[in-house]
Amino acid sequence: MHLRTIFAVMIGFPNAKINLGLDILDKRPDGFHNISSVFYPVREFFDVLEIIPNGSGSDKFFFSGLQIPGDQKNNLITQALDFIREDHSIPGLNVYLHKVIPMGAGLGGGSSDGSFMLKMLNDMFSLKLSSYNLEKMAIRLGSDCPFFIQNKAVLAEGRGERMKELELDLSGCHIVLAFSSIHISTAEAYQNVVRQKESRISELLGKSPDFDLWRRKLKNGFEPYALSKYPKLRNCSRRKISPRTSFTMVVTCLPMTCAPEIAKTV
């Protein structure tokens, strides 16, 4: 795990993720949608999370970097700490979060922060919680939070919590994230998506990327609506980013605040 312990200080680097393909399937009785997607970690793009016991009975939180909207004290790192304290005694902490991953961009920044908080507390205080138990706790934080416990390429189904590890390796690729200021709300995105009866994403992904196959077959269910309503998003194209780009597509689960796209260059 991307962690470092210095004396009584623990520092973690919660990384982003991208979605390679996203099929929106049927709507579930609990109000969520079943999906099929590949979650892939982007470890070079991360926030910074630091935990220091402060010797008191209260917690202090400090935030820097990108501004976090809403109540900063009611975010996933504070919820993760509350969940751990349900069964374990944890002293007062100073928690520092430096925010780099944009909020609302579908890159999993907040989910990663919450899941890393669980892992860091588990390691720092020798709680000996298994990955399975951490994942059960993480799903209470959010649908994609369990992914960041193992932090490996997976085929994600259900709400995103049912995961099958993949051997997909993009380490030889260069990932470019291009952001726009266009906002598409979660509700708007789901209202206009064309649901699929079944998904074949798992059949398209082997150990190494096949960009020609991906270009023809791998799709993001939110992309058609986003591109039709906001043609400017088409500027994130192979020609605009780089003539050497092998593959571009919307790679977030929800094209919300930043509606990012991705290019992979080999």
C-alpha cells in the first residue's frame, strides 16, 4: 500500500481511478443501478493524507489544496474514523488532507481518501482487520470505496462493490486526463443514459491493451449524451491531445463537474 510511517506519523497517498468502459444495466430495488466497468488505479495522481496522534481526546482536521465544498467535517475520512471507532479505541488525532484530485470528477478522490483512512488506521493501530472486513466497512462509505482497499485493476459489477481482479497492465502507457468546466449532474446523467441489457466489457480486456479493439467496442454509457449536449467535449480527441494518442474516451463513472476524458499514448 502507498503508505509511509515516520515515528508516530503515518502518511498515505490516496490515488485516483479511471473507468475503462462503463455499461449501465438495470435499476435495482435499492435505487442504485447495476453496472459493469473496469476500475483501474492511477497511482501517479493522488491526494496526501497524514495522521498524527495528538494526545488528546478530540480530533482536529486540516485541509489544503483544492477547496472541498460543503461541510469539511462531514466527509469520508471523518466517516471512516467513526466506523473504525465503533469497535476499536482510537485516540484523538490530527488529520491533514492535501487535496489534489478534483471533486465531483468521477475519479474517486473522496472514495480513495475514505478507504485509505480505513487502511491507515488499521496499520497505525495494529487493528489486524482483514481486507475483507475493510471492504465491508468501505462499502458503507460509497459504492466504489471497496476498490481502493486492494487498489488493483478489477472488473466491477453490482453497484461497483462486486469485484473480480484482472491482470490488465497499463504500466507501459501514458495517461492524459483532460478536464473541462462543464457540469453534468448525477441525476441528469442517469436520466439520459441508454441502459444496456447485458455487458461484454470483460471480454474486451486482456493482460495488455488492445487499442484497436477498445476504440471499436469499449464504451462509456454516459458518453453519447455528454457529447451530444456538449459538443465542446469532443475537443478531447486524438488530434487535439496528441497525434500519437492511441485511444480516447470518457473514463469516469459520472461525467459531472469536470467531465474528463482520457488518452493513452504508447
